[in-house]
Amino acid sequence: MKKTISKALQIGIPLVLGIALVIYFYAQFTPQQWAEMMGHFQNAKYGYLALAVSLSVLSHLVRSHRWHLLLQPMGYNPRLINSFFAVCIAYFMNLFIPKSGELSRAVSINRYENVPLNKALGTIITERVIDLIFLIFFTVIAITLQYDVLFGYVREKIPMTKLLVGLVILVLLVWLGAQWLKKAQHRYAQKARDFMRGLKTGMLSIAHVQKPGLFIVESLVVWLLYLASFFTATFALEQTAVIGFDVLIIGFVVGSFTFAFTNSGVGYYPLAIAGILSLFGIPETLGNAFGWLVWTSNILSIILLGFVAFIGLPLVNKK
């Protein structure tokens, strides 16, 4: 019963917060603002959104192949279709519980390719670390291009002292947990240590990648496809088609953060995009319309591919 309640809260709280944020924000819109935003939806060029989504799907395929480069040093060579479907399921599950997709992806590849769960998770964590490095790289570019505007906004909105205190507490808790896990003799602690050793093996697989150059290239291609997808989507509206590269990459970074640290940006993505674009003189209604167009098109593709993957995995693995 307690586990059921816990899972329900994990699913419900992020969704409720995102929906509540949307309701609160748009309740303040005037009829004129609603009319303007609806007008943007009606005049949008949806062909560009379809192309943008296609680029995102292509990035999933490249990500699936890159995953193989981490699995191969451990002796596993899964079929690309299984890896691709596992990635699609991961994105689908992240809609409901943030970061649950990593576990779902590992479970899928374990079931259909017999890759041990802990080793699969280790490679996925390694991927996420690499992705975080690329996200930081693009963030540095964005900050460099518009340092004054962004630093002023952050200083105004984020209490840095509280953020630093929170980080110190988090590091301390992680350290204490690691010390307990290292010394405890309880059977659950021993199982946890075994699991962590498997994770370590998966994470260290990057050191044994047989084609490191290809791994780096594919990692870059994944993120360039993300950026190309966002860039293509700007052409869906005439007013956003002319935004500069500096504004484009800042919007891309902000959107990436909402996807990475919430349940796929539900409720947060459009508002974050509109907020950051407003710093550069883009009207609120236009920014919101663009954010919703980009987010909705991507979410629809994630849902569609998720259903296809759930149905397709058993079918393509029939013996």
C-alpha cells in the first residue's frame, strides 16, 4: 500500500505542479492575448514542425547506435531495433516520472537482449554524464553570447545563497550515505554494493570503447540534431524565423534544461521558452505560442513512438 501511494505521488506531484503553473499563468491572460496566441497557432507552418520532429527522431536513432559502443566492450551486441525501441520507451516513461526512463530502458534491453540490469544502467548513466557535458558546453556558449542579460536575470530571480546551501547539504548527504554503504554488513547493503559494482562496470565501459572517435562524433551529432530540430521549428512562425543565433541557442538551452530536470517539460517548457525570449524583446504571446508548438509536437511524437515501441518490442522478438 505504501509503495502504491509513493508511486502515485511520484507521478502525480510533478504533473499537478506543471498543470497548476499553466493554469495560474494563463488565467492572467487577457482576451486579446488569447486571440493573439490562437492566431499564431492558426498561421503556423506545421510542415516545419514535422521536419523538426523528424530530426529529433533521427537523434534517437543515433543515440541508440551510440549506446552499442558502450555495451560492446562488455560483450553485448543488441539489435539496433531493440535499442531504438528501448530509447523510445525511456522518453515515453519520462513523461510521467522524471528519470524513470533510464530504468525502463535498462529493463527493456535486459528483457530482450539479456544485458544485466546494473550494467545497462551503468552505460545509461555514462550517457547522461556525456549529455550533461554537452549541455554545459552549449550553456557556456549561450552565456558567452548574452552574458549581461542572462546574469542580470539570474541574479534577480535565483537566491544564490540558498542554492549554495542546498548544494552543500546534498553533497554531505551523499557522502554520509556512501560511508554507510561502504561499512554496513546488512544483506541489503551487500546487495547494494554488488549492484553498485555492476553500475561501475557499465560506467567505466566508456574507457574501453573500441571506436572512441565514432563515440565522440555520434555524441556531437545527437546534440547538433537537437539544435537543428529547435532551429527548424523557429520557421513555423514568421516572427520567430528571424531570431538571431544568440537568442536561438539560449532558447534551446533553456528548453533542454526543462526537459532534463522535469517530467519532459510538462507545463514548464512553453513558459520557460516564453520567459527567456521575452528578455530579448519577443512578445509574450508569440513566445508562448512558439513554446507550445515546439513542446506539443515533440510530446506527440514521444507518445506515438512510445506506443509503437511497447507494441513492437514483443513482435520483433518473437521466436
